[in-house]
Amino acid sequence: MGAVTTTDGDLRLDPESCYRAVKSRDRRFDGVFWTAVRTTGIYCRPSCPARTPAYGNVTFHPSAAAAQAAGYRACKRCLPDATPGSPDWDVAATVAGRAMRLLADGVVDREGVEGLARRVGYTPRHLSRILLAELGAGPLGLARARRAQTARVLIETTDLSYADVAFAAGFTSVRQFNDTVREVYAASPTQLRGRRDRRGGDGTVTMRLAVRTPFAGRALLDFLAYHLVPGVEVAGDGWYARTLDLPHGPGVVRLDLADERDAGRTAFVAATLTLHDLRDTTAAVERARRLLDADCDPVAVDDHFAGDPVVGPLVRACPGLRVPGQVDGDETALRTVVGQQVSVAGARTVLGRLVAEHGRPVATDVPGLTHLFPDTATLAAVDPATLPMPRARGRALVGLAAALAAGDVALDRGAERDDVRRRLLVLPGIGPWTADYVAMRALAHPDVFLPTDVGVRNALRGLGHDDVSVTRLVAGADDWRPWRSYALLHLWNTLMPPTAPPDRTEAT
């Protein structure tokens, strides 16, 4: 985006470009930078509807944590902490971006700064220097801002006690929670709760997940429903739900998905979380956001394809199409291996058997959700000969599970993508198609194309291209950079069933 540039890993905000975005209340920059107003002591998102402050009274910050560290409190009108994350985190996949993904998952709360640094492959001191340079705050400050935002949402949207909110948001004490909320929002937890109607309770948390528009929620739902694994996932008219294997216990997330066509604003996806342990709230929210591709900048993606003769018409027919992400990178990789060279229906059947035989049973209130997906340690110990698939694929599945369980391959979005790809390709039975598909879904790589994919060629033929034209278009897919993953999804979207059944709780 024009207001932000990166030089030698150091993020720079151009004040004049940022101010133009603020004057036009451009929602595309929400989550990219934050505006702090010296005369009021508050910070806002660029699209804040309040009167635009004078240029001389504002400063711009690359994160909410940086604005808080500078002594500013969050605007009560635009709620600047509740914005989608920066799309640059997935496009560039810098150290800072990878660290932010792990921070959002609560890694600092569970493993400390040392654990975060270890996952991204740096010393704690060097990682802190990188985050300060790019995001204006160190890992502790960034984690604190994330905890404060989670706490505010829980205070305003649930009946949880303040002690439960404190620990669900990742605070280590109620006193720390109270002090942080007062400092960040200039209001006590009681005052925040008094401003909104409350919902939820009994271990259920209902939240609104911010996404940029346009948002093709129905197409995302159709993709997820078409690929659902029995026992782990269910879907119905306008909703999708699945089990979650979280750090402190199992959980369930339900997402209500609908189209939002009005471009250039922030919309919200309703998410209902049922958690065994409220400390997993932050992790569950982040994993739901991954699944939604919630930090995508759809306007930038769609504009890139505006003049393309192949993808352009598909974008106009389905603006805001997302690349479906994942709630567990290991699960995504294992499912990908099972799905090699078989139909989607065949893969669902095999995966359903794997879940029934090796997944951990869980009790849920959602019909059809009965198991967690099998963990890597369990599958690593399975005899490949007993698996319901060709022997070579069984060996590949067990080998991948063993590599994941041992930490030889990390799919938590903290490792460098090229390194992950290299590590995957040395495993028996893992080829370029599998490694690249995993990069797209598990690592949120926005620029993946699968030239050998049968679906790509079938989609192009379905659009009226002959074999010579298909070969030429596949060879020229570099023209779709840096958004080839989205081009791929647009092509696959043409192969989806024309009408999805109203009740998709059964995968057959």
C-alpha cells in the first residue's frame, strides 16, 4: 500500500500518504497503520468517522502496541484495536510478520519471548530489535496489546466474570488485567461492560471477527463444506463448524458466513467458540481468522486482475474470494497427502475412517462433531499397512506425521516458507504439488500456483480454452503474481457444484 514501504526489513510510514488515507477515511488501511492525535491523547484507525485532526497534530504508528507504548489510548468510537491484521504479513512473510502470526496465537503467553524467538529462528534480543524496527514495539508490548483487545471483546460481548476474562485473554493476574484495561481504554472493565449488551456464558464465547470487504463468504463456505471431514467438520445453510485441538484442551468453533459485496469497508463474521479452557480464547480466535483469510486485502487482489481476460471475469462474478486457510497446519498437510491423486469424495471417505479409528473422541453440542483430527504422534505410530489407502501413500502419511511430531517440519507459520518447502520435499511421497498446496493453505502463501493440477486444466477447458490455449495460460501464470493463490481459487471455484445442498452435515 502506498502509505507503507519497507527498506532492508525496516518498515517506513510516509506521513503525507498516511494523512491522505485518514482524510479520505480509507478503510483499506485499517490494520496497516494507526493514527495518534496529540491534542486528545487517543489513537484511531485511519477510517475513524470523527473529525479529521490537523496534520500537525498527528503521528502514525505501525501497530496498536506502538501507539499504546507512546502513551495513547484507544478511541472509543472507532475501536482501532479491532481491525484486520496487515495483509503485508502474508505477502512479504518477513520475520516480523511470522512473529505476529505466532503472537496472535498466544505463543508469548504460553511459551514466553524465548519460545517465540525459538520458533522464528532468532535470539530473543535480535527478534526484539526487528519487531521494534518494523512494528514500533517489542514482543511483550505486542502481546500486551493483543491481550487488551481480547479482554475488551470478552468484557463487552459475554457474561464471563472479570477473573475469567482476565485469564481467557492471557493475563497472569486480575490486577494486571485491570491496570492494562484502564491504561489502554481509559475505562474500567465495569465501565466497558456497561456500554454494550452482553451475550454468551456457560463456556461459550461469541465474537465478531473483522474482515475487509468485499468478502465472498458463501464461496468460502461452499469450499469448506465440499471438503469437510466427517466427525471433525459439519456445515449447514450459512454456517460452518468444526472441532479444535487447542493448547489447553478441545474446543468448537462455528462461523456464520455470508457475502459482503460493499467494497472498501470492514465487515464482521460472527464466531461462536465453545472452549474446554478459556485460556484458549486467543488461540481459537486466531485459528478462526486463519481459516477465513481474514487479513486479506481483497480490493488490492481484485484490482490486480481487473484487466486479465481469464481471471478478471471470475473476479467480477465473485469479488472478495478468499483462500481458505487452516486451524492446524499439521492437519492440513496430512489431509493433503491423503487427498493425493484421489477425488475429493474419496479423500473425505478415507479421512472419515482415519478420524473414527485414530482421532480423539470429544463431547460437543453440535450434531456430527465427534472427534478431534488425529494428532501427529498417533499417526506416526500407525502401521502403514493398516491404513485405508495404497501402501506407498500410507508410508508417506506416516513419514510426514513422524517429521511433524519430531519438529523436523514446522507448519505453525513461524518458519520461513522456502525452508519448509525444502524440508517437505525430502520426505518420501511428498512432491512439489503437495508442498505448494501446503504452503498455500497452511502457511497462507498468497502466490502459489499448481501448474500440474488437473483441476486448473479442467477449469480452463470449462472456460472455453482448448488444449493449446490451456498450456499457454498455465505457462504464463507468472502474470498473476503476486496473487497466484487467488487466481488458483478463482479457477477452482468454477468447478464447485452449481448449488450446494441446504443441509451439508453429512459428507458422502
